[in-house]
Amino acid sequence: MQRLGLIAVPSEIAGFCSQPYKVSFAHNHISTISSEIGLFENAQTLCFNDNKLESIACELRNLTRLVRLDLEGNLFETMPNILTSLTSLTVLNLSRNQLSDCPVHLCKLTLLEELILDHNKISVLPNKIGNCGALRHFSISHNALRSLPASIKDFKRLLNFDLSHNHLTILPAEVGMLPLLDALLLPDNMLTTIVKELGGCVNLSHIDLIGNQVTYLPAELGKLRSLARVDLDSNQIGKIPNTIGRLQSLEIFLMQNNALDSIPESIGQLKSLQELDLSDNNIQLLPLSIGSISDLTELNLSANSISALPREIVVLTRLVTFRYSSNNLLTLPSIVCKLTTLTSLDLQENKLNSLPSNFSELPLMSINLSRNNFEIFPPPLERMTNLEHIDLTDNRLTRLPFMIGRFVYATAILLGGNQVSVLPDSLGAMGEASLQVINLSKNGLFDLPSALFNIKRLERICLSGNNLRELPNQLCVLKKLKELWLDHNQLTYLPSRLGELVSLSALYLHSNRLKMIPKNLVELKGLKVLTLSGNELRELPWDFHRLSELEELWLDDNQFEALQLERSLFPRLQFLTFRHNPLTKEVFKRLKENFEGLDKNHDEENQAEDEENQADDE
């Protein structure tokens, strides 16, 4: 009986009571579990999730065989004592309610193996919670806990403990007395230290402390020999203990955005480590032992001050992804060119203006050189015709090489924010190639070569912020095009065949000089986003309502005096803005009422100002 719009348990339910084991009234509008529920004496699973429950009839006690009870997504502020009668219960889900306390009587459910209290308002756990010693999965994320009771030491069978998104400032020492604990999740709390007793959780394989205020890692961390993943991003840790080398099972070690200025030599003992993220720290040198991490496949050193790499890094014969952005590099250390297994290299936001001649020996498929100082397309790249992703955004390029058409395996070429005023005709050589995305925004383009429109697989073209005054009809042969960015140009009209772009879902035309749009625009039946703001438009096509799939429509800053729009004709519309047009007061009021709540940037102050302006204009 799910998704039937029920507001109560139907009285005719008795006819279904012989069906014994699973009863579900999920996704309805029921406000109380009425007495009829007591007729399901044989039920083992009862689901009332996503209703409007506030109370439960005492007849629920008749369901003595109930094993699983799901009350997620209701309106309970407290839980009745009747739950203590459900002595066979092993799974209880009370997440997404309005509980301000963990009901103390839940502590009598000694057979509970899974307790879910996520997304409530619970600030404290009763000390008797330790009576639930059979718990294997306990999740109480997104609450307001500030501390944990010492009785958690009695969770001797607990495997997963999710305490994420609370207000915890400290963990009790008793957390180290959970011998079977496998995962401890504590992201987005207010912890400043990790208690040394945590070293007693000998079976712990995953610890997550992202987004806390931890400054210190205890040496006892090295006792957690089963640890496979450690997430410590966004803390204030200044030092990694030497004992880190004892974690022989560690596969993923994430330390982004901390206060590290050095890395211990013992990190080289992590023979199982596959992913190491040390980005956003203050590191200047890497230990020589880095080359001993033989299984390493991903290394992130971005946003540090590492200008030189130890020669030993060439021993990382499994390294596939290397992120080395934002290190103020003037030249690329030549040792990088000897990483013969590398397929993805991120060098963005440095100060590079050239690449070593042997750079082309790398078996790269993806290269990110954005936000550097390249004035010419790096010659070594011209020889790397197996590249699939090329990013040279925000450099100083003034031209593209004739050889650019040789990148027949490329799926994305990103060249926005340069000074390229002319595109080579050789782009057309990629006609049946793999290219799906090309970004040429914020260059100095005045015209587009017809060769560009030979690239039949293009799905996204970004031409924002150029000097384009017109577009050829040839554009409309790109039948797979899904996104077309033409904003911030000098366009005065659009191709008459624009409606032939049958796959187009997003069309960005704001900040141009358009006085009209082609009538066949309405043939773009799959269009979801259309931005026309900041033009000189006076009217829309009379059958504009045929664009019924629109989700976003931007019409502000034009010359519209009237807009014949009805909300019923745009059932999927989520955002509409029509401000700063010479609309009459009546038209403005009708539109505002008809599309109330869709303009998320249109606050009350702006509404009042706009209405006053409309009245003045009238």
C-alpha cells in the first residue's frame, strides 16, 4: 500500500492481515498508526517511512514477531514506550524525524543490531545506550551531539559507527574498547584531538575525520594495523607521526588542506598505499623514501611549494595520476618526464611557459596546463596525438598550431581565456574524430571557420566572451550538440536553421545585441535552459509555449512590453526572471503572480523596487 496518497490506515485492512511477513505503508500521508495495525500479528517487517506520523496506537505491541521497523521521514518529536514491547526487533530506523533526545526506553531493545537515528536534533545519548550491546551498525549522523557516554564501551559487536555532522569536541577513551569496529565516521564535527586509546580498535579499517579541527595525531595511530583508509582532509594537523609506517594495510591516505610542512621518511614503508593526497599544505620537500611506495597509483601534491622532486620518484612504476598544480613552478622538473606509466597529469596554476622536449615520451591521455604562462602551444604536445583531454585555459596563446587537427582521440579541448583571434582550418581534420567538447570562450574570435562544423560528434561548444557578430547556418549540422554557449558576444541575429539542432538542451545567448530570435527556435523540443537576458528583444515567437521542457528561462534586461506566458504551459519551469523590461504594471503583476516563487534572485526588496519602476514607467 505504498504511494497511494493514504491519510490513514484503512479500516478494511483486516482482509489483508493473513498476509504475514511484510507490511508497507511507505510514501503516504498517514499521521497516526491506528489500532488496526495490531491485526498484523505475524508481521516481521513494518514500513511507515515517508509519512506524517506523530503517534502510534498501543496495539503495535501485538506485533511481537516484528524484526524490522522503518519510521524514517516522519514528524515524531518523541517516541512512545510502546516500542519496548517489540522485543524481537533487530532493525530500527528513526532517521529524518524531529527527535530532540534519544528515547531512553530504546535501551531496552537488547536484540537491536541496527539503529539509525540520522537527521534528527539529538544532543545527548542516554548512558544506558550501552545496553544495546548487540548493535552492529549504529548511525546517528546529522544531529547535535556534543559528547558520547562512556557506556559505548559495551558495543562489543559494533562494526560501523557513523557520527558524522554533529558537534563533538572530544571522543571518550572508551572508543578504544570496541574490538570489532570496522568503520568510524566522524566528518564535520569539532574534534581537536584523537585520543590515543583509539589504538585499541585493532580491526578498524576506515576512519574519517574530514572537516574537524584536529591538530595532532597520536603515535598510537600506528597500532591500527587493519587500517585501509584514512580521511583527514581539512583539519589543522602539523605533523604525521613516524609510526604511520606501521600501517601495512593502508591503501588510501588523504591529508588535503592541513598544516603539514614535512613528511616523515617512514611513509615509504606503506607498501599497500595506492592513493596519497597531500595537497593544500606547506610542504617544500618530499622524503627520498617516496619512491618505495611501490603500489602508488595516485599522488596529489597540489598547492604546496614543492619546486623539486626526488629522483626516487621514478621508481613509482604504477603511478597513473599525478596532480602537481599550484606549486609556483617556473620550470617542470625533468624527472616528471620519466614517469613512464603516467596517463593523467595536472599542472594547472603554475608559472610554466614551456615543457621539456622529452615531455612527449609520457603516455598521457589527460593534461591540464590551465592558468600558466604559455604564449605558444607547447611543441611537445603536438606529438602527443593520443591525448584525450587537453586543457590550456587561461594562458597567453595567440594562435593554434596547424597540427591541432591530429588530436583524433581527444574528447575535450579547452582553450578558453587566451588571445586566439583566428582558428586554423585544420580543425576540420577531426571531422569523424572523438571530440565532444571544445571551449574557445574569452578569446578574440571574430569569425568561426567552416571547418569547425565538420566535427560531427561535438556535444558542447563554448564561445562565450568573444567578438562574434554572426553565426553561419553550417552550425546547424551539428545534430549531437547539447550545449551551445554564445553569451557575451556581439550577435545581432541567429542562424535561421537554429531549430535543426535537435539534441540541444541548453542555449546561452545572454549579453548580445539580439533584436529577434528565429521562429524555428520553438523546434528545439528538448531545450531545458534558455538565457536571453541583456539583449534588445521586444517579443517572443507566438508559439513560444512549444518549448514546454524549459526548466530555466532568463528574459531580464530586454525591451519586452508584454510577455504572453502561462505557467501551465511550462510545467517543468523552475527558474524565470523578467526584470528590467518596460512592462506595464498590470503585465508585471500578472507575471509575478503567475510565476510566483520561480525567480530565486528576486527578493522582496527587488520586487518592490521593480513594481515602483513599472508604475513610474507607465
